[in-house]
Amino acid sequence: MSQEVVVGKLYMNGCGHCESLKEPWSEMESKIGGKIKVEKIESAEMEDRLVKLNKKHGSNVAVQGGYPTIFKIKNKKVEYYNGERTSDALIKWAKESTGGKRTKRNKRTKRNKKTRTRS
């Protein structure tokens, strides 16, 4: 199974929301590069192509509440996009890691080290 990052959309021809996403999506596709693969799956092709995509990446991508559904797969984890429908926002999201954002660990101060007791 692949470890590549895949960003994709599930869409339906004639859907107004899908039509309004065409330009930002095309712009994102032209600007994004490197290790991120971009997929577009139309509803008529969904049964076959979605099964192949999920099998290849060990994922479980599905339509979430309607069209378009925008998703990202990384390390078998699926994340769905609910942000702004602009190319810049899509690019930023596509480049972020999946599985939640990392938080910085608190650094221990000298005082914390001295007062810490061991069990």
C-alpha cells in the first residue's frame, strides 16, 4: 500500500457547489506539486474508482453529507475538508499533515525538575 499523500474530491456534474469549486480546484492542482497526488472522482465513476482508491491506500473515503466531498489520505488516515473554497486555503490544507495538528510540548524549567518527585 502506498504512503503518498492524496488530496481528492468526490463531485457530481451539474451540482452548483461542485461547479463553483472548479476554478479554485484547478488552480490548486496547477500550484500543488511534489509528493501530493490529486484525484477527482465523478459520481458516475464512483463505484469503481473509489473502491480502487480505498484499496490502494487502505482507506475508507466516502461521500460526507453531499457533493462535493473533499478529502485527504495520508498513512491510511482520511481527513475531510470543511474550510474555505479558495485555492490558497485548499493548498494550505493539502500540505498540512493528517491526524491532527501537533502541539508543542511544555519545556520543563529548572524549578520544575527540582520539585518533581519520583515514585
